[in-house]
Amino acid sequence: MGTLTVLLQLVIGAAVIENSIAISWAVLHLAIGTALFAIVSEARIYLGGRAVVTVSGLKEIRPHGDRKSFY
């Protein structure tokens, strides 16, 4: 779902540039960007800090109560 939203965001963004920033395309581009932000936020809330990707790229599983994962 997130990947599809990113691709749609890119396509509509290109249409915005191609159509000299027509207001209808710009509003659609912003709406899709808002949906993408909601998807990412929802995923972050759902995971809650249990799975954290470290600098080395390895996943580290933390206890649910540990909130040091905002990096």
C-alpha cells in the first residue's frame, strides 16, 4: 500500500510540473502526500518501537515499554 502511494505521488508530482502547477493537480498531489504521511504514521504507531532498524541495517527487537526508538 505504501509503495503504491509513493509511486502515485511521483506520477502526480510529475503531472503538476508538466501542467505548470495547475491547481487541480497540485491539490491532488498534496492529498496523496497527506495519505502517505498517514500510512507512515500509522505504521510507526502500530510497530510502537518494537522493531528498530539500526545504523548497520539489522533489526533490533525491543520491549514494548522502551521508547528510545525515535532515531
